[in-house]
Amino acid sequence: MQSASPTPFLTLGTRGSPLALIQAEEVRRRLAATHGVTEAEIAIKTISTAGDRSQPSNRPLSEIGGKGLFSKEIEARLLDGTIDIAVHSAKDMATRLPDRLVMPYFLPREDVRDAFISLSAASLDELPRGARFGTSSIRRRAQLLRVRPDLQMREFRGNVGTRLKKLADGQADATLLAAAGLIRSHESARITAFLDPDRFPPAPAQGAIGLEMRAEDERAHALTLPLNDPATAAAIIGERAFLSVIDGSCQTPIAALSKYRSTELTIFGQILSPDGQDVFESVISGGMADSHEIGLELGHKLIGLAGHDFIARLRSGQ
């Protein structure tokens, strides 16, 4: 008679993309080392999401449901108890989580910069006029058009490997990817140049791995708390608060860049029109412990600068 499989010490849930699995495996390694168990005792369950299934269509996320497309099915498995902890790229998460779910802990943040990749140009400035630029990010598109309105934008969805193949196949002359994903995927050699984050600030929460769990699951909280990086958590909580004030969907070109020193946190925020011609920016500083309030204040300050009509147009995708 075959014996039943032992109950895992913990079960992690993740998307099935290569990068998502790399991130889940990193969380598993850290949990196993922290709690003195083998990695084999921590299960990783891959969960298909609507965002992943929609990638072959190459349709913009803003047209088919936004960021929740990459987390809804995973969160359902959290709520029904199939998994204990969900491992996410924090920038892909909607600002409002489902009832009973929280994302309080974050691994140390990786490089926040965007990486320029091209087989024909050494930098963004060296791309010829009218070059084809592949990106599915509304933020990146607006930031690029702000400095290079001559570029021809091409929709460019897919995981890291898919987008690199599209570039190799000649579907575009250049693209941008998050440096963090390339570094974690051991693909940093593909990077042609890094963009200056002060000139091209990243998406809110870019480069961070977030751990989502049931609010009432005391065991999951206790086991994952040691993995939390306080500086990263403060920055991401602040950036997500900022995002929640402006717009939590994929329809708004919005960027945030956090810097911290000792116990002080500074968040720079930027919102743009889709064509990059209208730009509003501001910065707020304060104590790390007040990161959520800093983010909210920054969001309201930018709404004041841009005006409610401008924000309403952005939210409607205009």
C-alpha cells in the first residue's frame, strides 16, 4: 500500500514563468535556511494566471484588466488554503488586495533601474530617428516619448525570454526590461546599458519580491517575518500608497523612486501624459515608519499639481 505524501512544511504559490519560479525558489531557499528544514520540505505550486494566458495575444494589459490579471488566481488559492504564501513581483500587484489578504513582507530589493537592450545601438540616445521601440509599459512609453518623440512604439508583451526573442527576431530595434528580472534570471549580459533612474524613474515597487498571505495566518506571518527587509518594506509600502492615490491600474504612466538613509525615506513621484509631453513631479521625505503617510501625501500633492481633470483623463486611458 502506497503511503500518503507528507504534508509540506509550507506551500508557496507562484506564476509559472521562469522568472516567477526563480523568485519562488529564492524564497524557498531563505525559508529553509532560516528554519532549519530542507528545501524539499517546502512545496512550490505553480498557478496559471489570466495575465500569463493572455500574453500570446500581445494585447495591452490596460485593455484586458490590468495588474490583477497576474494575481487573481493565486490569491484564490491563498483564500481557499491551497497555498500558505504567494510570491509576487511587487510591481505587478494591484494596490487594493482582496479582503483577508495582506502583503507585509519583502525580500531585499534588487536593482530598480530599467535596462536598455538593443542589438544595433549602444544607448537610447544612439538609436536612429524613427527607430522601432518595443514595450508594453505605458510608463516606459511615456518616458521614452518625452525625450524621443520620434520613436515608433511597438506593443511588446511576454516574459523575459519571449521579449528577448522578439528583439532577436527583428520585431523592434530596442526594448526596456527591468534590470532586476534580468539579474535574477542570470541574463544581465544581455543588458546594453542601464537607464539613469533619476532621468527614467522606475515603476512603483519595481525590483521587489513581495510575500502575500492570509491576514489571520499567524504561522505564515511568524515564518516569513525573518525574511523581511525593513528598508525595502518601507519603500514599497510608501510607493504603493502613492500609487493607490493616483491610480492602481495599468492605464496611468506613473513612476516612483525611493531613497533611504538611516531612518529617513525620500520618495520621488512622477506622472505623465501617455505621449510624455505633460509631466508632473514632486518629492516627499520623512521617517521610515511613516512611509505609508509619505506615499499618500506625495500622491495628493501630485494630484494638486496636475489637476483633477488631467488625472481623470489618465484614468480613462486618454
